[in-house]
Amino acid sequence: MNPKIVSDDPALGQALRVVMRLGLLLLRSGTTNFRVTDAMNVLAAKLQIETLDTNVTLNSIVATASLGNCVVTLVRENTLIGLNAHRLAVLDQLLAEVDPGMSPAAIDARLDAVERMPPLHSLPATAIAVGFACGGFASLNGASLLACGVAAMSAAVGQALRILLLRCRLNQLVVTAICAAFASALYWMIARAPWWMNPGKLDDAAGFISSVLFLVPGFPLVTALLDLIRLHLTSGLSRIAYGVMLLMAGSAGLGLVSGVAGLVPPTATVGGPASVSLLHGFASFVSGAGFAILYNSTWRAALAVGILAVIGNLVRLHLHAVGLPLASATCLGALVVGLAATWGAPHVQKPRIALTVPGVIVMIPGLLSYDTMTLFSRGHVMAALTTGIQAGFILAAMAMGLAVARILTDKAWALDDVHRMG
């Protein structure tokens, strides 16, 4: 007997709406397609939905549920793209606490509470954390101590402006371009202030570009590659397009300031320190923990992310210092982060993705990414392709390291058609 198509079945429709809402909240929190689909399947089973077929992209979720002879299809559009590690953890806990037989209305009420949760950190706290993170990036990229401090201050003010503009629901690309121009202009004005005895210490590409590295879409780009590894091509490609557009917007703001100021930032080189020092470890910790705060992690989770960033990045820098290519060293560093997060996630009661992706953000090729866009805008196509390919290999190596860690520790990644929250 063929199933009867019923578009307004009350019980099945209500259950599917709750499942879709869970998936939409996860998607808006920045997680991967696999995690969204897996969570929806788990909740559907607890609501006695017999089968659930989903199609998840960055901007929408389409799901078809069946129960007996009834089939219902729903479509939901995602208009809010963001990052929220704490919400991921809360939704993970909520899903674990749902008992089979719990009513969709009760689950819906709990999802209401999750959606209304305010950010964990105030605007000043987030801005200061982002400032320290960008100052750490500047140090890792070879900037002087003075340049690190100015980059940190410029990034902090830029992040504060970013939060205020996003609260006004201004377009994300417009916000990115404005904040890139504002933060880089602030860095340039401070660097050129007449009171510096040696302004040359501030006149470097590392400090100038590091002041806008808080705008690099590291989380979307890494999760995009993780989606592609899982063969979720539509979601992965849409995330990459989103990340590239944000990079272009940030490069437009940065390029405007460099053009007005008459600056021609030298092309960043792919390299690393000749030796690994305690300063590199401290900068890695500050950068990792700072970006974890930006992603709305708890202080405990931010501490864990900082430790993971130190371990993974020092492994990467040491391997590169002894002669391993940077992409290969990055892959192994990300693998170490992924394996360590697998052990540490239960201890901090957070999902692995809330630790692994922020833990490798410190490895993101931010200078190369912005150099690529700058070179393209100036018409230096071959040089832009060279730096772009280098940045792409490093980014792919980060995702591959995390994916290998998941494959080694999670059969849902090693095998097809295995669904489980993790």
C-alpha cells in the first residue's frame, strides 16, 4: 500500500516542527551539516517518527517525516548565520535529556528558553578578549611587542563596533567591511602618531593586518571543509562561498585604508619561527582562548581551548621549524588538537566541535588570506594565486587533521549511514 501524503497531519506535523526547530538552532550556532542531521535524527526517533530524510544547507533545512501512512514535508529558511558554542552545548544537553514519549510541546518550550538565552559575555569582555587574541596573532606573525599592543587595542575597538552594528541587524558583509576599515585605520593613525620615538616599530604588515584578523571567518571555513569531507557538498560549498565573501568584504575595508594611507603591505611569507619559545605558547593560548570567548564559550571552555591551542600550535611550529612543510605540520597539529579534544570534551561537558574548531583557529592563515585578496585587487593575479593556494592548503590541512581525529575515535565518521550525536 502506497503511503498517503498528508500535509497537515497534526501529530506528525507538530513533531516535525520541533525537530526542524532543533536543527535550525544548531545551524544558526555554526555547527556542521553532519551534526545538524544527526541531532535531528536522534530527536525524531525519540518522538516516534519512523523515518526522517533531511537536506541541510547553510540557508535552509528541508525535512520529510513519515509515520504509518502519513508523510509530512517542511521547509525552514535560515536567515541568521552566526556562531554560538554555548548554545551548541546546551542543545546537546537538551537532546540527551529528552525522554522517549516526551510531548513536542514540552520540547518546544525548552527550545524557547534556549533561543532566549543572552550572550555569556558582555560587550566589553568580548571586545577585550578579541583584542588579546589579535595581539597574540600579531606576535605569532612576527610583529614587535609594541605593534602587538596597538593591534590588540585596534581589534578590541573594532570588535565593539562590530557587535553594535550587528545588533542593528546591518548586513554582515557591510559590517565586516566597515569594521576592517575602522580597525586598520585606527592602527595606522596610532602608528603614525607624532609621539612615537621610533614609529618604524609599528610600520609592519603583521601588526596592520593582525588588527583585522578577528574578521577572518575561520569557523565557517573549517566547518565547510569538514562538511565536504563528509560529502555534504551543497552545505560545504555554500559555507565556503560565505567565508570567501566575508574575506572579500574585509579585504575591501582593509584595502581602502591602505590605499588612502598610501600603504602597500608586503606579501606575507609562509614560514614559522626558527625555534619555538614560551612566547609562542603564551600567544597561542591567548589567541585560542580569546576566540573561544568570541564564539560565546564559557570561561572553562575557553581555558580548555587555550590549552588545546598551545599544544596543537607548538607541535605545528616545532615540526615546521625542523623542516616539515607547513601544511603537513598544520595537519599533524590539528590532529593532536582533535585527539586531545576527544579526551577533554567530557571533562568540560562541551561538544567536541566547540573545542576543536576554536582550538585550531590560531593556525588559520589570516595574513595569507588577506594578502591574496589584496593582490587580486591590485591586479597581481599570479602572486595572488600563489598565496591563495598556499592558504588553501593550510586551511585544508587543518580540516583534514580534525577529520582524521574524528575518524580514529568515532565510527559515525569512519562508517557511512551511522548516526549518533558527538
